Amino acid sequence: AMITGFSLVCVASLLVMAEKQDETLFKILNAVLRAMVGGPFTVVYVYAGELLPSTLRSSTISFCNSFGRLAAMLAPVVETAAVHIDVSLVYFTFSLVALAAVVASILHCRETLGRPLLLYTSQLKEQHEEDEKQPLLTRYAPLIAKWRAG
């Protein structure tokens, strides 16, 4: 869901960048783009809650949330600077950030479907060793692996 969501945000921001001539359509696409950003970030918080052991869960999510707030404070400054150069630069930057999120989602994905929530960090090492024994498709996308197998 994160990969799909961030991919759609990346493509939508490029579409908004391409459609600057019609002001009404530009505003509509801009509103749709803003709405699309909320979905993947909600999934990130749900996924992080399942991914981390209980001993690290709250502190890690809080730490990451603080950097998200810093980014939210810096975003208007960056946007204002980019708008003075070119409006397309704002959406190009937005698209690059979404693309970086897609790459990060692909590289750091670990499936938690059907697994119990971890309580301690020692269990994380055991689960990681178990994951390394499985094929990549089974490890990262078990539903697709089951669909292909049967």
C-alpha cells in the first residue's frame, strides 16, 4: 500500500506540473494531490506499529514523527523559494521526495501478515534470521507468492 500510494503521489505531482495552463484544473489536481499524500503516511504509522518490537515502538515512532514535524515546518520555506524560481520546481521536488519514499518502501519492506507482534528486540533478530531463509517474493509479498503458487 505504501509503494502504491507513494507511486501515485509521484505520478500525480508530475501531472500537476504538466497542467499549469488551466487554472481550475490546476487547483483541482493540487487538491487531489494533497489528499493523496495522507494515505501513504497513515499506512506508514500503522506499519511501523507492527514492524517494531514493543520496547522500541513508541520511542522510534515519536523520534520519526519529530523529523516529520521539522519537515512540515521547512516545507513552506522550500516551497516559497521554489515558487520564486518556477512553479514546476515545487511539483518536481514533491515528485522526487515521493520517488525517494517509493525506493525506501521497496528497500525496507518486511511483511508482517499473520505474524504475532514482537515484544522484545531479541525476537527481532530471530525473526530476521527466519526471514533470510525465505525467498524474496515470499518474504516481501506473501500474498503475491501464494497467488503465483496456486
